[in-house]
Amino acid sequence: MKYSKLIFLLLCISIFQNCNQKNEVETTTSLHTIEINKEFLLNHVNDLQFKAIDTIDLEGPENPYLTSIQDIAFAKDYIFLLDIKQGFLKFDYEGNFVQILGKKGEGPDEYLVPTAIYLGENENVTLVADWDKMVVHSYDLKGNFIASSKKLPGRPISFYKENDKVLVIQEGIESYGKGAQTVLVSFIEPTTLEFKSQETPLYSFYSRFYRVHNFLRAFGQLNDTSLFYFPRVRFEGLTDQKDTIYRMEDDHLVPEYQLDFRNFGKSDTLRIEFTEINDGYASILLGYKKDSYHLMLDLQNRTPKFSTKLPAESYTYEVFPKHLNTDNYFTIIRDMDGDDEKNPKIVVYALTTGTNESR
């Protein structure tokens, strides 16, 4: 009887270990790997091309000077943009300044440090995220102030539309300044500004170099699945160059894609400065040595699709093509050659194949 109990105990331990091994294999095999070789990044000959189809010149005689455009929303008849210095502005499609929405300040209907905007054209509402006050302000499309939300649990940095829900992405403040950082998510109703926050942070990491608010577009979508990509901190001497794109499942993240940057040496430090996921494609603004590159990944087919070196400008973030709709992208182009400071142009591009057809 004594030996029977011992055998039974050993059998249970063996079964438990096998179950653990099976779970680990299932977790590993569900992770899709996308390999990006150094040769592809630096020397890829692209079948895809960006073809300019429209230009909106914001240099009008009555237009305020734009310093750095942080966010843009395109309505049917107007363009709403957020400038770091000027605030929340409205232009028509001829490039004429129409009005400023709200104003900077510490008053109850003013924003102090605006970081992002959301356009709900059907609801006749626009939202402004106020990083400093930790609230969201709402205005109608004519610029009239509507309301401010209650204080959020974190500092709002961006909005993301997930099906019929609007998410407010925030950086946590409980360990601010100590290197430990968190990404918080709240679901907000654009017309009433009522919100519901997740009880636990969606994502946590430790870094004295990366800040959450540097990556305004961490969320994206493939089919009906929401994806989350926040690049890990990079430094010289890394033994591997890998990143993970997560799938958002309820209130937590599940690894979905592993980006494997191949054939880069230990002294090759990659800097991922901006990410955007739309229509199954991940666009990445990637710095390598002194150059910046636009890297595009096809998530559906798990392969790199496009790579091109961007102009060596000090405003690379604005130059980087951002998704507009379907196969159209837009970028901000400034004239840096003249002595006079001028407002930029918004250039709209169609992403086409070598045969001039949309991808």
C-alpha cells in the first residue's frame, strides 16, 4: 500500500509536467514571426509606390503660423488639426484658416497640454485630450465648448476607435518619474463624456528613456481584432532585435506577432519612433544610424512589404506618411530652404503598385 501511494504521487507529478509542456508549446506556436532582414530595410526595391494625388497648402495670408502638427482629423468639409503652440485649429480644404476651437489656459473650458483629437462627425462633436488636466474636453464642429469629463485615472495621450467604442489611451501616474510606466485604457462616450476605466493597467514596462506619450498610435486593427504595439527599449549591445505585437483580448494582451530584425550587429541600434496599424498593415518609423526609414509590414501574410529611406529632415515625424483611408496616406511637407518661416503643405498620396493600381 505504501508503494502504491508513492507510484500514484509520481504519476500525478508526471501528468502535471506534461500538461505544462503542452501549454508552453501551444503558446509558442500561436506566435506568428515576421522576419525583417537588414538588407530588406536598407536596399529593398519596392513594388509599392506613393503617388501624390492632392496638396493642401496651409500658407494663407490670414493663417496662424504652425509650429509642429501633433494630430489631424479629416471631416467632410473641414480639416481639424492640433498644433503644439497654436492649439486646436480648423481649416477648409482650400487651406484657409477658419477658426480656433477653445483656447489654451487653466480655465474650466480651456486645455493646457492638448495631446490628441477625436472627430465624431455624425455626433457633431470633437474631443481634445488634455494631458496636464487629465480630462477630455468636447466641442461641436462649429467650435462651441460643450463640456469637460471627470478626471481620468491617467494622463490621456490618444484616442482609438474600436468598433462602436472610443478608447482613451493614458499613461499612468502612480509611479511617474521612477522609470516604471503603465498604459491605461478607458472607454468614453463622446457625447456625454461618461467613461469606464479598466481596473488594472493594460501594459506595464520599465524605462528611463521611453515615455508612453511618445507613441500616440499604439493601437490598430486587423479584421475584427484590436492590436497593440509598443516597441521595447533598445540600446547598444542587444543580443537580439525583436519586438512583439499583441492582440487585445478583453482587458489583457496576448502575444500575436514577433518582429525579428535579422542580421543587425550588436552595435546596430534601431530606434522605433512611431507606429501605426491600419487595414492589416503595420507602418513603422524606424531610425538606423543617422537615417530614418518607413517600414511597412503585411500582418495578414506575415511578411515585410515596403521599405524606403525618408528625407533627412529635422521634422521626420511630420514627413512620415500616416494613414488616411483605404489606400490613401497623408504627410506634412515643409519648405526648409527659404529664410522665411512658412506653413507646411498637407500632401495626400495613394499607395499603388508598379502598375499604378491600388494594392
